[in-house]
Amino acid sequence: MANVSFTNVRKSFGDFTALESLDLEIHDGEFVALLGPSGCGKSTTLRMLAGLEFPTSGDISIGGRVVNDLAPGKRDIAMVFQSYALYPHMTVGENIAYPLKKRGLKKPERDEAVRRAAELLQLEPLLNRKPKQLSGGQQQRVALGRALVREPRVFLLDEPLSNLDAKLRSYMRAELIELHRRLGKTMVYVTHDQLEAMTMADRIVVMHGGRVQQFDTPDAVYNRPANRFVAGFIGTPPMNQIEGTVQGATFVVNSHRQPIKREAFAASLVDGPAVMGVRPEFVGIHDSGDGLPATVRLAENTGHETIVTLELPDGARIMSRVEAGRKLSVGQPVILRFDPAGIHLFEATENGARLNLDIPVAATLSQSA
Amino acid sequence: MTTIATDPPRNGPSPLERSYSRLGMLLIAPTIVVFSAVIVYPLLAAIYLSVFSIYTPTLEGEFVGADNYIEMLTGGVFWSSLLTTLIWTVGTLSLQIVFGVGLALLLHQNIWFRSLARSLVLFPYFLSTVVAVLVWRWLFNDLYGALNHGLMQVGIIDMPLDWLGSMPNAMIGVILVGAWKYFPFVVIAVLARLQTIPENLYEAARIDGAGPIARFWDVTLPQLRSVLTVIILLRAIWDFKEFDLLYLLTGGGPVTSTQTLSLLVYQEAFSLNRMGQAAAYSVGMMLVMLVFMILYIRRTKEES
Ligand SMILES: Nc1ncnc2c1ncn2[C@@H]1O[C@H](COP(=O)(O)OP(=O)(O)O)[C@@H](O)[C@H]1O
Ligand SMILES: [Mg+2]
């Protein structure tokens, strides 16, 4: 068993608190992504799990055993660094064999393990090369190989794909998913790229400002964001957040009254200021009729859809996702209507919590990229 | 004068390229002149002088062909002096490297006095050789020197030792002073390199199960290899031809036991007034150093 748990972990560097109380339960064999903007504490979390940083307080355990005082080499983990951190003077084969050598394995056993890893990652022709003679993608695979050979209980990966070009990155995403499926090992994957997290992870830890904002499946994080931060971080473009007022069974924004089902929201939703969240795919653009008047500011055709930026009379901006080829000109006045199935309400505070009760509404959507 | 605008012909340099290369020549000309005056001319002059028997004060003498070289190869003085030079070079260089690398590793650690220590360590290197030697001669003095005093206090010796006037003490003394004077160069060069070793490599090694000693051998040392090669070659060349420190500290003595080739050349030219023979010795010395230099040049070419 290699479940990983963080219990009330805090980490400060001097006066600066990088992580406030962190609680995570990662299951055995799970692929978990730590996702968040730069500086939110993802790497610090991973490095504490690796034993490269020490928690200021709290416990970290692997497989039920507290590892706080265990050296990195004794934790039975392997880590892939963003910079790959290959030993430059060693050949590919020597790099991959190094952790086994440090464990005292004999040469024939090491060679066999290296051969198997090289076969899995298609590195056989490169075994005698030095890292400098490899492309970024090849170095990446060597770093993976070095992690693989030791058959660790937990794999830690810190932005492993961010130095690759877009095409290679999408190829490696598929490779990593396949690798995880084959090995069935616990993997903790740090990224600031939501596409990587959404496509690869079983569950995502969304982090911000040293706190976990939400720890849930990609589907939940997308369709049921816990708060305004998650709503505004996940999705490209992210969820629209429109400030307004709740009045009985309506949400009033400017002069538009959007009907809402009060029973679908928590009791803490009271009349008064609130924030309505709507994903761009639920914002319909119409020429006339009932709705929220707006003006077209920009229409970006990506080929398979059009992303439209709209401006409300009060200056607020709203994004909409409509079919490709839809004719819209800049400055054109339009009417916006929101699909009731896609309406979320948040507390009006800076990072207000979501108030939907999530009674099954048919709202499972394909994740967008 | 052109009346029709045409593209410059693509075979051969364009006018712009030509004017650039003319400017380039102009800019390096002073360097070439100075280089010729202070390096090429003395070099050729030494080779020329080495086939004459020349009396230094008058700089006159007759052509003797290879006589000076035959004397050099068969006379024994050159060979014993070469041996002395090698002992001095290997001795002082080894200590410079050991202490230099050791201290660099120490200073690279996060210790509170690091920045102070970093500037202090440079002190011997920047101190003028004359001043340094005077201080060391005083320390080494057999009658009132602090070194003997200290050693006697602790009880390591009962009688004052003659440090610079007897062997092997004199050789040990110059080697120590040479190491003290020049190890800061090694510290600074190694420290600069240490700071460029990516921290991730150490972290990867720790995760791979490497302890502190394994990390030194498998991460630090391989990264230092190229800089150490260059330092060793450079310092070997410089120590091999060292003059002022040895001349001031022992003058080559007792008798000739610390007389390196530089001192031999000097003595031959200005004490014995045999400029031709001195020139032949210096040509011999240059040939030995050429080996180091070729190694150095090949090494730096490999790097780039
Ligand atoms: N060794 C350190 N000393 C001081 N501050 C640090 C250190 N490591 C990280 N931090 C700070 O902690 C915060 C979280 O860093 P990190 O975990 O690297 O973020 P990221 O989510 O981008 O990986 C950042 O504000 C960073 O500046
Ligand atoms: Mg990071």
C-alpha cells in the first residue's frame, strides 16, 4: 500500500508562510495532480513529500508510516525534475542505473533493470550517449527511466513536461497516462497547466495562496468548482463571474432578471449581493428578445468554435463560446441569455464559496481544452 | 559613381564586409605590435643569443654553435635544477590544490562567516611577494622566528631549527610559502564553479540514495573536473617559472638546493655573466613548459 497523506502540514520559510494547514489523502495507485498558479506552494508540497524540505509542523506519511524524519533516499520514492537533473558526466545507461548502484545491486541485475526500462521508454539506441547529446524529449524519458528502475512506491513529478514543445508535450501526456495505467503506482504530479491536470489526473488538488481550494475529480473541479478561485482558474476561458443581487427567485444584474431555482441552492443563499457563475458555453448570444443587453468586443474563431468577448453596459466583460463561423461584428449590440442548467451562485466575498446544492442536474459536460 | 542601383555581387565580400575587415585589422594592429615587441622579439633574441658565448656586461662574444646546448645536456647543472624545479612545482601545486579545493568546499557551505572568509582568503594572493617573503623570512628565522618559538612552546622540537638554511627544511619552507601564496587562486576558481552546479543534481542524488560522500564523488567532483584540469595546467606553468618568491626567500640556497631553472638562468646571466649559456638554459626551460602549454591549449580547445 502506498497511500500518501498530509495531516495538518504547515510550511514557512522564515516569516513567510508558503503553506497553511494542508490536509490531503491520496489513495494507493492514484494519479493526483497538484494544480495552481506559480508560487502557490505546489513544488513545496512535493518536495516535502520527497524529503527535500521539512514541514514546519504536521505529519506526512507514505503507506501509513510517518516519514517526517526519513531521508529522501529511504522513502522509497522517485522524483522527476522539471530540469531533468541528469548526471551530465554519466551515460544514459549509467544515469538510469545510478539509484540501483546506490542500493547495492550487482551489475548484472542493474543491466537487466536498465534494459527493461530502456525498452519500455524506447531508449535502447541511446544508452551509451551522454545527456548533452540528447533532445529535450529524450532527456525527459531518461529522467523517467531513472525513476522507473527503482520501482518506487510513489512517483513524484514536478512540471516534467514544461520544457517540451507543445507537440511533444501532448505525446508525453499520453505516454505518462499509459505508464501510470501499466505500473499502477501512486503518482503525484505538479503542474500549472490545467490541460495536463484535467487530462491525466484521477483527482486534482487545486491550490492557491498556500491553501488547498478543492481536491476532487477533473469533472467535479470543472462542473462543481468549490469557490470563485477554482471557477476562475479552471477552463479556458474560465467561468464568467457576474456580480448582482439575489431577489427572491431571480438574480438581478443591471436591469436583467435571471430566474433561479431557490431550492437548488444552500439555505445560506439569502437575498442580497451575490455572484453568478456561468461557463462560456452556457452564454447564448441572441439578436433580440428577453435577456442581458451587451456589445460584441471581440470574436476569435479557432476553427472549431468561436470565443466571443462581450461587454455589459457597466463595463464588465463576459465570454461566450459559440459555434465556429457564427457571424458577429465588433460593436454589434446583442442580447445574452443564460442556460439555467449552467448557473452557479457564489457568495459575494473575494473567494466566495459556491452555494449550489448539486441536486443532479444534467450538467456533465465534455471537458474543454 | 553609380547610376544604377544594383545588388552587390554575391561572389566575394561586399563593400560593407570589406570595410569591416579593414576596421578589424586596424583595431588589432596595436596588440600585434606590442605582442611582437615584448614576446616575439625577446624569444627570437634568446634563441639567437644561445648560440653565442656572450659576456653579459659588454654583450659581446663569439659564435659557438651548439656548445651551450651541449653544456646544458651534459653539464649536470641543468638536470639537477630541472629536478629541483619539478619537486618545487609538484610539491607546491599539490598543496595548493588540496587546500584550495578543501577550503572552497568549506566556504561553499552556508556558514555565517562565509563572505568575510571569502575576502580574507584572497589576502595572500593580493599581497606583494616582497612583503609576504619578508614576513615569512621573519617567521622562519632560526634565532628569533615565531615558528621555532611556537614549535618549541608546544614541545614538538627542543632546539631551534634552521628553516631556510638547511635541507630538506628549505625546500619544505618554499613549498609551504608557495602554497600559502597561491592557493587562493584555486579557492576562487573552484568556488566560482561550485556555485554553478545545479542544486537539482544534489537533490536527485539524495533521492537516488547517495550519501554526502557519494554526492561529492558522483556530482561535485565530475563537475569540477574541467576547471581543475585548467587550474592545474595554468598553475603548473606559473609555478614552474616562479622566480621572485624563491629568489627572495632562499636565493636558491642552501648552495643550490632550491635553485630552480628560473634562478639558474638568472645566476648564469647576471652572476656568472654568461648570457649565451643562460639563453640556452632558458630555451631548454621553454621547451619543457611547451609541453604544459600544448596540453593546456588542447584542453581549452576541447572545452569550447
Ligand atoms: N527555499 C525557499 N525559501 C524561501 N521561500 C521559498 C523557498 N521555496 C519556495 N519559497 C516560496 O514559497 C512559495 C511557494 O513556492 P513553490 O512551492 O515553489 O511554488 P510553485 O507552486 O510555483 O511550485 C513561493 O512564494 C516561493 O517564493
Ligand atoms: Mg514549482
